[in-house]
Amino acid sequence: MKSVHLHGVVALLSLCAIGQAHALDYKSIGAAPAVLYDAPSQRGRKVFVAPRNMPVEVILTYGEWSKVRDASGDLSWVESRLLDAKHHVITKAAGTRVRSTADDTAPVVFTVDKSVILEVTESSTSGWIQVRHRDGQGGFVRAADVWGE
């Protein structure tokens, strides 16, 4: 009897470890704005129109729908076909500095306001992300200053 109980505990702990190791799955709204719903159906209540390139965290996929979390933590549903694997992030605060290199002492190339969407051109390197603004300017931003990484 103890052996069966012990195996159950080991299995439960293994599942917990797997859940914690699961990487976050960030995607972006595609080339056109997308309607977000409160249920996985176009008959659901429309809750938000997400702008193109807005980053979202995919929580789960159900058929042709994805349940997503946005930067404010709100959950909603979007048709999976409207998501793009192209990586974008969104700034958390006004005055976010984009620097010429991945260093706090590097010159500031430009600053952006809160909730500005930036394209990720290179993944995180020691706490920094290489990004590009829609106007073409690029540089490095601290990973802690954006959401979606």
C-alpha cells in the first residue's frame, strides 16, 4: 500500500516539474487587427480589437482557437490563424530607453512611451533584447522593461 502511495506522489511531483519547465509561448497578432473574444467562438462576446503585431502569450490551443494573455494580464480567445510567430514586445513604462548596445552606459538611440510595440530582431542576451521600432530605428532594450519576452 505504501508503495502505491509513494508512486502516486512521485508521479504528481514529476507533473509539477514538467509544468514549471514549460516555456512561455509568445506570438503576435498578425498583419491585420484581430478581434478577441470571451469564448472560443465568433458567437462569443467581442472584448477587444488587438492591433497588428501586439504580443500575446498563448495559454492553450483549442481546435482553431487560442486562449491568450495580453500585457495587462487579461485572458481572451483569438482565432489561431490570426497569430504570427514573428516576435514582438511591448514597453511597460513611458521613457523606455533603447540604447546603441546592450549596456546601461551606451548612448540612448531613442526613447519610447508606454505600450509601444517593438519588433524583436535578436533574442535576449544577458538581460537585453535587440529591437526595431516600426519607423526603422533599432537598438537594445532591457528585457525587464518590456513584456512578451
